[in-house]
Amino acid sequence: MSPTRTVNYVALPILLVATVIGLYWVWGLLFVWWVIPTIMNRQAFLVFEVNRGDDPALYWSIVALWAVLGLMMIAASIFPRYANLLS
């Protein structure tokens, strides 16, 4: 099994357990991680693939959304007192 497949098989149960016990910062790290290969490959995935050259506004919106959501999940875990300000 390739190292990439091994990481995927390890990551899936970690993400499932993190979700069950409420460790959303793990998902935040994953969202932030997704930004890196997205920028390097100039291709994002929403419902279908979005190429930077074909639709730059949508592409950068997706990249920004993933980065902001990831940072928000991490920040909400670090500062739980402020996580529910809008509710």
C-alpha cells in the first residue's frame, strides 16, 4: 500500500472519532491543509472541479472559504468562550 493510501486509511477513523468527541479543530486542520494542494495544483473541488484559469473568482472564493472555515474551527477550539457569540 502506498504511503498516500496509508495516510488516508489512518485519517478517516481519526476524523470520525474527532467528530464524535467534538474535536472540531482536527477538521479545521484538514480544511487548512486542503488549501495547500489546491493552490499548488490550481484546481479546487466543490461539486465539480474548478480550475483557476477557467474561473478564477470561484476558485479563489473556494480557497478563501476553506481557509476561513479551517481557521474558524481551530479558533473555536482554542477560544471556546467566544465560539457561540452569534447564537
